[in-house]
Amino acid sequence: MSSIIAIDGASGSGKSSTAKLLAKKYHLAYLDTGSMYRAITYIVKSEKHNLENNKNTANFCHLLDKLISQRKLTINLNPENFKILYFNKNINNQLRNQNITKLVSHIASIPQIRALLIAWQQSIIAKHNFTNQHSHTKGIIVEGRDIAKVVIPEADIKILLKSNETTRARRRAKELNIKDITSLAKSIDKRDKADLQINNFANPSADTVVVDNTDMSLNQTVDFIAKIINSKLNNLK
């Protein structure tokens, strides 16, 4: 059976770790759309592209479209080794620094760039046909902020992960090895407000299952969502 699972959530909700573990569990491909926006931000910043006017933005989007179509910018969807390659170079390690984090919401808010990336994501999902030696399952788990409402509204299973701000800040601090949780919480709040201007992911569609994992560990979150997936997949048979 082929299945598309959408997992949305704010920064620090645990969506990336959860989605990756679920992809491994069900032998599905894994697409981290947030990293796609970070990759574009990395290209903008490292190559000093000026996107301050429509003409420059249009030229950059034309360049970006060529990079994608000519496979100069590619994604490995294996959850065991998810990576984004730019001219065959793995740029994952460059995508999580603070300079990229500060700029990514702005880049993601540019309509032309957002439209191009959504089309790219939809193309990946549509063309995807993932199988491996362990399973005959075909499908993909896609995580981000606007997956269920914008990218793939017809997803078989839609999950929205929620956590309170303190928990999310603590998780991000651990992930980034940052001790100042208070400042990080303020940064997350600012990022939330910026992201909500782009897409109101916090207001899910009627067929989305909302999971509050504030008091759950990562493994507990994975197990909880696995039960939802198993139930829904059984209903799809």
C-alpha cells in the first residue's frame, strides 16, 4: 500500500525527530521541508543574492528552478541518511547555524520562492515510489508547517504536533546545545509569529489529528502516533 503522511508543527514540537523515526519504522521515505527552505536560505546568504526587488527575486527563482531541474540541488529521502546536496556537496551541517535560522522565515515568506518550493515538494511526493528490501510498503512522510493544508491536502494521514513554549524551548536548547533557554524561548516566540504570517498551521483542517506531546518523550510521541497510523491504515485497506 502507498501512503502519504503529513506531520506539521512549530519549531521545537519534535516533528522532525518524530517523522524520521516513523519513516524508519514504516520503511517510508522522509522529506523535511524546513530543511529545503534552509537550503535556499543558505544559497541566498552564501552567494550573496540580493532579493530586495521583484526583478532580482524572479532572476533568483529562475536560477533555482534550473538548479532543481538540472539536479544540481537534490535531496536524499532515506530517513537513515537524509541530506540535501548542492553540486554534490552535503550542506546539512551549514543549515542549522543561527545566521540561517534568523533569515529563513523571511526567505520562506517570499511568495515566488514559496510557490517554487511547494511545487518542488509536490513533485517529489507525486513521483515518489519508495521500496526497499525490508518492505513492500510505498509512501512518504512529509513534515513541515503547511503540509496538510497547502502542500498535500489529500494526504492519507495528517498530524499536527503541539507542545507548550517552555517544552519546545527546552528541546531546542538541548538540540542546539544552548544554555540560555529564556532567550531561546523569545526567539521561538518571534519565529512562531513570523511563521504564522505565512501559514496558519496552528488552525488545522478537520481531518487532522492534533497531538499535544508536551509531556511525552520522543519515543512516547512516536508510539502514540504509530497507533494513529496503524488505525488509519487499517481503515484504508
